[in-house]
Amino acid sequence: QVQLAESGGGLVHAGGSLRLACAASGRAFTTSPMAWFRQAPGKEREFVAAANWGGGNTYYSVYSDSVKGRFTITRANANTVILQMNSLKAEDAAVYSCATRYTVNWSKRPDDYDVWGQGTQITVSS
């Protein structure tokens, strides 16, 4: 069974950048979508980005409107997914979690994902 672990969180000034990594053990991201979500205190978990590298050269990535143009989801290797976050804003502060599901289609609904990491805290100072 796959397990996910995030790393790279921390404190950053507004306008700065952070790079989050999601490492999977037990399985490579061959046909499963990988997604990032975030949850700020008192708020619901929010979709951030998702990508699927498919079984061959098929690839897609999707982003929420709030991060489009600032965040990028990529794959460092078969078992590690990266979320590059640039031009960070105060409203980006949250616990960021990566997730995957046992289908090929992505979803922005947290309940559609089967496996979650423990999350990593992002704090943005103004």
C-alpha cells in the first residue's frame, strides 16, 4: 500500500517561494493522479493542484484559480511530486497535504482521494 510524506514546509515572507515535496513509498505515480490540498485554520480543505503523468506520455495538470500562475506541480522522479510555490501571499498560509487515489481521473474533492500524507505547515509573514 502506498504511503505519502510531505516535506519542505516552513516560514516565508510574502512574495517569497517555497518548494514542497511529496514522496511516495510502496508505489510509483504511474497512472494515478497526484493532488495537493491545503487547509487553513477554521476553513475547509481546499484543492490546490493536481497532475497525472499517465501510463505513457499522457500528462495533465490543473490548478485552482487562486494559485494558477504562481504554483507549479511537477514530478521529480517516479516517486516524488513537487509543488513549487512562488509569489506567496498571506492567504496561502495553511497545512498543505498531498493525496492520491486509485483511479486515473483527478478530482478537486478531498473525499475522492484514498491516500493522504500527514501535511506540512506553510506560514507566510507579511
